[in-house]
Amino acid sequence: MSPTDPPGVPASEDAPVLVTRPAPGICQLTLNRPDRLNTMTHQLVTDLHRALDEVAADRDVRAVVLTGAGRGFCAGLELTGYGDNGREEEMGRSLGALDRQREIARLTQKIHDLPHPVIAAVNGPAAGGGLALVLASDIRIAADPAVFAVSFIRAGFSACDIGTSWLLPRIVGAGHAHELMLTGRRFDAAEAERIGLLHRVVAPADLLPVAHAKAAEIMLNPPGSVSLTKQGMWASLEMPSLATAIEFENRQQMVSAWTEDAAEARAAFLEKRPPAYQHR
């Protein structure tokens, strides 16, 4: 993936993850197994890891939109087979299963740690691992037919999976999270918006335009400032005190204040013109 890739043209139409550039600065990652509601297989997970690694290193990317092809976002693990049978043959059942679990769970951490903000554009069902990808994103927008479920517990596993037990209570509060995780029930986009899981619910035709517009709104700010803000907001959720958070913020302010883009932001504001950032 490079700045010269034609926007909107994937490397392969049948790839499990499509990487496109709908507009300058915006990278869209589309989970692409529409006939299976974009369920997670070894190949899809591997390709998503690769795409996230490339995006993380690309300084021309300013925001990422994560969505699904067809009528689903991601319905979780592919129950008919993950597609890595050789792993357990090589490592044994227990260690092989743990290695697979870690491979999937690292997606949550990778999205969480990405320097660019991630906007989840949830076009349909997001369950299990699919919900975890939504939770790991920074801004969450959904089409009104979207439905959500923790779902792991309904399959006989713990509901604490792929970062959900850490992320969900921090986004919707412990009370809502406990109820959703202990029941594993489905809930619709309207409820998800009401409890704070979603920033906005829109009509299906408006989903990607709204997500792209939100990315463009973020890009009005200096890229370094955006990256520091994403890092700082998530880090503050783990800090033990207000004093610790303020001390961390003080350092962020000093780093951002002396960037060339900070001077450009101030000049553009005073001159009433669009800023031209250099990511410096």
C-alpha cells in the first residue's frame, strides 16, 4: 500500500481484507467474506494484521475506516473451521489453541495502539470477535440495521475474550457491560447508541459517507496532535489519579506545541484558510 495506489481500487476483489483509499488521508479496511458475514478465519485475521501493520507505518494515512462487505460487519469466529489445522498438529491441542487465541486477540491491541484514529463503520451484525473490533476502535458509527452481541458465553466460553472485558465497561459503564456479557443477548443499534457504545446511528446508505466525513473532520487537526490525543485518552483510562493524568498531559502539550504543524494550525486559523500540515 502506498500513496500512489489508486483510491478505491483493492489489490484483489476477492481478498479477505480490502484496502482502499476513498479520499486523501483516509484508508478504508473492508472485511471481505460477505457470504459468511465476514467471520474470522486464519487468512482474514492474517491479512488484517498485515494491513494494520502497513497502515501504522504509513505517514500519509490520517484516519482509518473499518467496515464490512455485504450485510454484516463481522459475526465473530468462523465456526465451520478457522483454517489452521496444522497449528494444533505442530503444537498440540492446548498450546495450538492458545496460539490461535493470541493471534486473534492481538488484533484488538493492534487497533488500539494504531497511531491513527480508527472509525468503525458498522454496517451489520457485529458479534463476538466482531464486537471486539468495534470496541477497539476510537469512534463507532452504525447503520440502523446493525445488531451487536458479546456472544462468546452463548457458545459455552467465557464472555471475557479479545479485550471485551476491559473495553466494554470503559465505553458503556460496568452496569451495562455486566448485563450484556452475562446474558450474551443481542441488542440493536438504537440501544447501542443509548448506552454510549455508538457515536451515531445512520441510514445504511449514509454510513460510509458519514464515516468519511468524520475522518475529514479529524484531519482538520495536526496529525501529530491527533495521534498524541488518541494515545493520551486511552492511557488516561489506566492512570491511578488526576495528578498522573495531568502530568502526562503536560508532556503532550510540550511535544505538540513545538511542532511545525502547530504553528501552521495557528496561522491557518488567524488567516481563515485551510491548514496545510506536513506531519512535522
